[in-house]
Amino acid sequence: MDSISLLLDGFGTALTPQHLLFAAIGVILGTAIGVLPGIGPAMAIALLLPVTYGLESTAAFIMFAGIYYGGMFGGSTTAILLNTPGESASVVTAIEGNKMAKRGRGAQALAAAAIGNFVGAMIGTIALVLLAPAMASFAVNIGAADYFALMVLAFIAVTSVLGRSRVRGFASLLIGLTIGLIGLDEMTGQSRLTFGSLHLADGIDVVIVAVGLFAVGESLWVAAHLRHKQDKPIPVGRPWLGRAELRRTWKPWLRGPLLGFPFGAIPVGGAEIPTFLSYVTEKRLARNREFGSGAIEGVAGPESAASASASGTLVTMLTLGLPTTATAAVMLAAFRQYGIQPGPLLFEHESALVWALVASLFIGTALLLVINLPLAPVWAKLLRIPRPYLYAGILFFAAVGAYAVGGEVIDLLLLFLVGLLGFAMRRYGLPVLPAIIGVILGPASEQQMRRALQLSDGELTGLVNSPLAVVIYLVVVCLLAWPLLRKLIRSRSQPGERVDA
């Protein structure tokens, strides 16, 4: 009950007119910046750090929290309408959301995303209040072998459910893992696939890869096909969800936080893994055949998981001082800017600040829904813009986002080279998402594998030295074996059916 009373005190601080204003500014800025390809919430907070020098700490962190959740939702807007994720947490949303938009259901997809963000953030923040100590202690006990097993599960899950061919899925994953190898080996300092370029020593930023494969690749693909068929505006569709759609989405909205919050609290890739696993789960549980052609469950579940993971991320950042995402790392730097050290003693030394921040998460989430849900049909009208102008704008903002990453012209060259790769992958039927997964999780999985092997003196048993790792690998085996078992069961049942006939 102490947490509840402290939270009520936090609401008393966060509901002052000044702090409400900063929460609203954060939500609006986060949504606007999240819409721009490549400029996510982490970069937004980093850019606004100098602006907050004159603010007191509570107001600054309330605004940062609004930017965080606003950026998470803003990234889904362009993912749905333009197949261009604003940040990596919105990559999965683009799979079904963009297909819904192309079928004239963009407004419904945006509404499902907005409500999913609201539900996931609310459940995640409630879990933060009630379960923060337990989740922090669980995260401390996760070892390198467990991290590696979780990442292998993400690799197998995403390549098993996307595309018509598993071979093409694994080929796409291999492309992403290869891109992830570019740069200096963190353990030995040896350069890999840099071709003597100092600029590639730090690798290719995941923002450039994601924006290149999605935004530039999609723009080139559309441009190549506009020559052969007349461009027609895509209908916006009705702006609200009907009863049938609500029946299909309420369960994914509630299931998403079950994956998002715990995965956000442990350092295994932030919102990326739970959104992928949420998509896999909804596809397995779906009764309809719409997945791959615009299933609303594929928007509702991942968006709910993504927003819940943001709350989970704050658990380890506040209680352990351990940032599990780029945004959390920037927020950690902001804490240090104010002379505050997140960790086990933060709730004692800075109790008023922490609980005001937590209360502002509830307020910011409600503001996000109130502001963005009525705007769903307005955003969807972007689809009425003629395709040549629309995709020219996408290329412009993609270039701005890529240039903002490092401020160097060579980043623009890398962006369009990766875009050509994305165009080629579409041409030959390779799904784009496994490549993104490989780039995001490949380097981290390599580091965790090498750490686990170092702890076991090079013995392979070091990768399966915990019950959690064993359970995860059993799930991986089931994912790989299920299609073969299903074919075997069908082949045995078909002769019997013919005899009965």
C-alpha cells in the first residue's frame, strides 16, 4: 500500500498546470518526431537535453516521459500509412498495418494502434508500480546464456512465420546478420567487412538500415511499378472501429503487455522482441486467414506490447540504473545531468521525483489517446496525396533522418545502397523484417554467446547451463519441427479420408 500512497502523492505533483503543460508538450513533440522516419524518441530526448537546462528536474522528466510514449506511437503512424517505421519498435506494425492502409482501412489501423498503445501503457505502468522490485530482481538473475537463447528464439520465430518460404526467411536473416557484423569487433578490436573505411568502423546504424530497407526500398519498388499501372488514390475508410473489429482486437490488446512488460524489463533488445513474439502469437491464434493481407490483430497486439515494454524498460533503468534501450540510455544521461543516480536507493533519495514521473506516465498515456484517436482519419488522408509526391516526401524525410544520425554525407550514400538492397529483396521475394532483426539483435547475440562460452571455458554446454535457456531451446525445437509434424499428420490422415469416402 506504500506504493499506492506514494503514487497518489505523485499525481498531486504531476497534475499541477505547469507539469500538465510539459506532459502535453512531450506527447505532441514525441508523436511529431516519431512520425519522421529515423528520428525516434531517443534522438528527440537527446536533442532536447540542452533545452531543459533551465527546467527543474521533475518538469524535465515529465516531458521526457511524454516524448517517449509519443515517439512510440508516432512511429506506428508512418509504419501503417507509408510502410516506413519511425523507429524500430514499429517495424512489426508495418507488416499488417500498411496492408490495411492499402485496402482502405488505414484509419481503423491507426485507431487500433492508438487504443493498443493506451491499453499497453496503462497495464505496463500499473505493473511498474506493483511489480518493479520483483522484476528488477529477476532481471539481475538472467545470465548471458539466457540472453542468447532469447535472441535465438526471436530469430527462429520471425523467420518461421513471415513469407512463403522458410529458406527465403533465413536468407533475409543472414543478410541482416552480415550487415550487423560490419565494424570493429568489440572484444578483439579487429575490423570486419569495413573494406578499409574508417567510417564503417562503428558499423552501420540500425536507423539507416531500417529506413533504407523500408522507406527507400518501398519508394523504389512503388516507383518501378507506377510506370506500368495508373496510380489511384487509396480510400481512407471509416475512422472508427466497428463491433466486429473490437471483438477481434480486445484480446490482442490484453495479451500484448504480457510479452511487452517483462521483455522490456530485461536487456534483450527493448520493444523489438516482444513485438515480434506478439505478432507470432496473434498469427498462431487467429481464426481468420487475413494475416499477410491486413489483419488488424497484427497491429493491435504488437502496438500494445511495444507501449508496455516502455514501462518495463523504466523498471531496470530506475531500480538498477541499467538502460535496456537507447531511449533509456539517453534518459539515464539526463538523470546524471541533474546529479541524480538511478539505482536501488533512487526511490528513497528522490521519492517525489520518481513517483511524479510514474504518475505522469498515466497522464501522458491518456493525453496520447485523447490527442491521436480523433486525428486517425486526418493522418489517414495522407494516403490521398498522389504517389509521386508522397514518396518523394518519404525519400526527403528518410534522407533527413539518416543524415541526423551522424551528420555525415556518407550516411546518405549508405542509406540509398541499403535502399537498393531492399528493392532487390522485394524483387526476389525475400521478407524485409528478418534482415532488420538480424541487424538489431545480431551484434548483441554474438556478444552474449561469446560471454557464455568464456564463462564455460569454451564448452558448448555453457549455452544451456540454466533451466530458462533449456526451456527456450525446447520452444525453438517445437517451432522448427511443427511444420514437418503437420505435414506428416496430414499425409497420414489423407489416405484414411479417401477410404472412408
